[in-house]
Amino acid sequence: ADAHARYSAARPKSAEIHTRAREHLPGGNTRSVLFYTPFPTAMARGEGARLWDVDGREYTDLLGEYTAGLFGHSEKRILDAVKMALDNGINLASVGVAEGQLAAILCGRFPSLDMVRFTNSGTEANMMALAGARGFTGLSDVMVARGGYHGGVMTFGSEKNAVNVPLPLHFMDYNDAEGAAASIRALKGRLGAVLVEPMLGSGGCIPASRAFLAALREACTETGALLIFDEVMTSRHSEGGLQKLHGITPDLTTLGKYVAGGMSFGAFGGRADIMGVFDGHKPGTLPHAGTFNNNVWSMAAGNVAMGEIFKGEAVTALHARGEKLRAALNAACAGLPMQFTGIGSMMCVHFRSGDIIRPYKAEPSEEKLRELFFFDMLEAGFYLARRGMAALSLPVTDEDCERFASAVTEFVALRRPLF
Ligand code: PLP
């Protein structure tokens, strides 16, 4: 209650924006993930890795737009590419040169991509990948992991949330290699696709073991179900995503988030024979339309983002900075039931000890600490996801990371009686 009161008193303009928005937007927002009580902070402006809210408070942006903001808020080369594209006319209802170039860049980087198609979001990318898999195999059923997240429309992370999934759905437990492989084998002849994040992002930055992914790969190859890696968040972990780091190649991959420099984006792709179901040169192909699929600003920004900026040393340096930060954060809470899981530049706080291999039902005491952590960090000037996730962007500096680690050390000292 104290944290809420202090938070609210410092943010009268955010409170007012929320009250007004609630009149016409249920919950006062149009992205469920941005909602938290008592009301979310409304940001007014961003520059590099800094944010300013409508009440004039400054933050270091450690959320990086849930991984889509990898380039920060004012990367000049991206802004120039977008402006130049728009100067040539807002969407032209035609194919352009930029989309073929971006497709070539992505296929050159991700081991599983022979061919790719673009969408407006990661959500659509997953829906289209499933459509492609079901069309190619002629098999209807799909398997996903409990606690996974594949987008805001078909929210199939749990039996309860799968209200809008119009296909026969099966669930596996994350990192249960034997159980998942057995379920896949039991569904042979029905199961067309297994869709999985190689690290759960929204589910708490919980990495998959290589053994789990390898077991999925083997069972899918054996039964004819297609293995789809949702790398919408994890593709940043190497030039060719987590699939390249693990040396495990899925049949299809979905991408999104930062790939178009922060503009709206999604992509799905994979083996040439599978993606051939969308080839208009062939008879009986599956449709895949979408007014903004090749919008000129995303395509232009994507070329610069992936072709010129986020490659080589930039990828490894961001990964290393994240690893170093996570080690410092874990050192700050050593010995307590608190830890930061993740890979490279993505991490999430958990208030329990022991290995975390899949999502869990948190105790009320854990939820309380998680909430306090979020509000204490905001107070200290660090913007994170409400669930305690951070995703570093390129403009975040070592000094920013050191300040954050110090803030976490202070949190641990102040809140120790609650652990
Ligand atoms: N897949 C994963 C792993 C995600 O984390 C997200 C978004 O958070 C999506 C898919 C959906 O992407 P979008 O929000 O662009 O629809």
C-alpha cells in the first residue's frame, strides 16, 4: 500500500490519463501487458535508452519495448531509413525492392530459413506458420508448452486461456523431454506441428535445455509433425538465433519484435518445400495476404537494422553485456530466495531458490516481492516489465548496468525482512 501511495502521489498526470482512457478503453489501455494497478505510468518521450514520463520523471529504459526496442528510441540510421521510405510515398500497394533484400538477409542468418514471408506482428507470424504446417502435412493438431506465449490473439499458454484457438490443441510441460516426446509419438498421424519458444520469454526468461529441444526435434522428425521455433524474442541471442547457438534446426521459425528496427513486424519461414505451399506459381497454394505485410517503413528499417546495425560484434557485445549484468544481479541476491534467469540480454527476476525449468504458481509472498521490486525499481529510475523482465537495448551502457545492479543491491538490503 505504501509503494502504491508513493507511486500515485508522484504521477498525477499518468493517473489522469488512465482515468480518461478508461471511459473508452477497457482497463484504460489497448495492450493487456501494459496494465498494472493502480495505473500504468504513461511515457511522454524516449531518447536512446532514456524515457521521460508525462509527470517529468526520467528512467533508464531496461524494458526495451519487450525486446522490440533493441535499437533504442532514436537510432539515427533507422529513423533516416523510415523517413526516406515515407518520402517516397506511404504504402504503394505493390511489391518493392526492400522486401526481397530483407528476406535474403534473414535467410542468410537463420539456419532454418530457406524462405520467409512477412506479417505485421509475431502473433500473425505464428498463426501463419501453423497454417503452413497444417497445410503442408495435412495434419490438424498442434502442440504447445504450458506457460508459452505465441501472441495476443491465439493465447494458448494454458488450457484456460486457449479460448480463441480454433484448432485441436495439446499441451506439454516445458523442459520435460521424455514426456513431450512420448506425447508427440502418441499423436502420430494427427499432430501437424509443435510450436515452442527455445527460451520462454513472457513465461519468465526460462531457457529450454538443449536435451528438451533435441527430443522435440527427434520426435517430430520421426512422426512427421513439423517443429516450429518461435524465435520472436530469442532471435537476438546470436546472428542466427537460439537455433544456431544450440545447433538444432527447426522446420519453421517465426520472428518479430526488433527485426524491423522497432517498426511493426513479424516473419515466418523455413524449409523451401514447406514454404512452397505459399508459392503463387504453383497450383492450389495457401493464401497469405495482409495490407501491411510489406509496409515500406518496416521493410526499409529492417534492411538497415539487420543488414547494417545488429550483426557481428554488435550481437556478441550485447549478449556479453547481458550475461555480465545477470551475473552481477545474481551476486547481489546470492543466498536469498531470489534469482535472475535468462540468456544474454534478456532476464527476469524470480523470488524463489532452486533451478527454474518451467512456469510455476507463485506463492503470495513471491507475488508481493515481485510487485515491490517493480515499484522500487521505478522509484530508483529503472523501467522494467511489471513481471520483472529486462531486455537490454543497444544504447544501454555498462554504467547503466552498474547503476541497476546497485539499485538491486539496495532493494535486497531494504526488503530483506520480507524474504
Ligand atoms: N511470440 C513470442 C515468443 C512473443 O514474446 C511475442 C510477443 O511478446 C509474440 C510471439 C507476439 O508478437 P507480437 O506482439 O508482435 O504479436
